[in-house]
Amino acid sequence: DEINRATPKTQSAVLEAMQEHSVTVGGQTHVLAEPFWVLATQNPIEMEGTYPLPEAQVDRFFFKVDVRLQGEEELIGIVERTTGDDKIVVQPVLDRDQILAMQHTVRQVLSAGFVQRYAARIVLATHPEQKHAPPMSRQFVRIGASPRGIQTLILAGKVKALLADRVNVSCQDVADVVRPSLRHRIIRNFEGEAEGISTDAVLDEILESVAEPAA
């Protein structure tokens, strides 16, 4: 919770777990069991007492999801669940083997060459020095998305296709996951931060400028 309040030493330990799927305690390394993933929250409003997250650690996160203010019904639901006297019992819905099987199934979804090319062009367009980078990338971006960006686009696209009962990823699947996949992998320059340009705005322009390749 509130990962940006963790000290650099703690963040370094988390990065080891995310990168190596292991932790080192007292000089002894312990391998973490699969499935393993990290969920973290970050409060963008309270900046006092926070530490900047290393770019290598941020890049390890698959998605960055912006949590917006809940609507009326959602707020009422929160009140009903948390202010009564009923004891909440959490029941498991999946076991370890089922989760691993689901992960394996996702990777079996096909991604055609033209879809991979589309994802590659999107990632390259986040880099200001690239020939086909749109104006906002050139003006407001310091560092573009890493190769993990395209890996995330394709894997998330596979999940979206599977949820739609399809066994092939489409370019639209990739486009639909661009924001959560790449928004945290783009580092704005000083001008971008000063102007309040969001990485989502940069990605929206990229989606408008990158055409889908021919199948």
C-alpha cells in the first residue's frame, strides 16, 4: 500500500522480488512460489514523505490503472459493506493450479505478424528520437517505453481476445490496452511536467497517428 512511501532500501527489496522472483534474507536466497505478482497503490495527491520510484521498478509493473472517484451506487455499496455489523467471509474462487492454467491458456492465443508490427510501431512512437514519433512525443517525452511495453501490449491483447471468445489478437485489442500498458513507462521531460501534459494525452495522439498495418 502506498508504495511511494517505502524507503529506497525497501523498494530495492521489492524490485528483487519482481525481477528475480526471489528474496534474499541474511545472505540466503529464497525462491518465491508461482503464481507471484505484486499489486501496489500510489497516492498522487500527498507528495510529502514520499520517495520517487526507480524507473526499473516502475517498468516491472504490467499495468498502471487510474482509480477514479466512485459513482453514487459504488459509494453506497462501500457503505453497506463496511459500516454494518455483518462479518465478511472471503471465499476462494480459484486455486493455484487453476491460475497457472489460465496463464498458460493466455499465452496460447495467437498474435499475427501485422498485430505485432502495430504494437511495435506504437511503442516506437513513444520515443522522441524516432522518425515517426508524433509531435507530443517529440516535445514532451524524455524516455519512451521499453521492450516490456510491447510484451505487455501483446499479452494484455491476448487476454482481451480470450475474454471475447476469440483465439486471435486484433489491432483493436492492442489499442484498447495501450493506456494501462504504457502510461507508466513513458517519462516526461521538464516541459511536459511543467505544462501538465499527461502520458495518456501522449498515448492518445500516438493511437491517432499510428495506422494499422495491412494483414
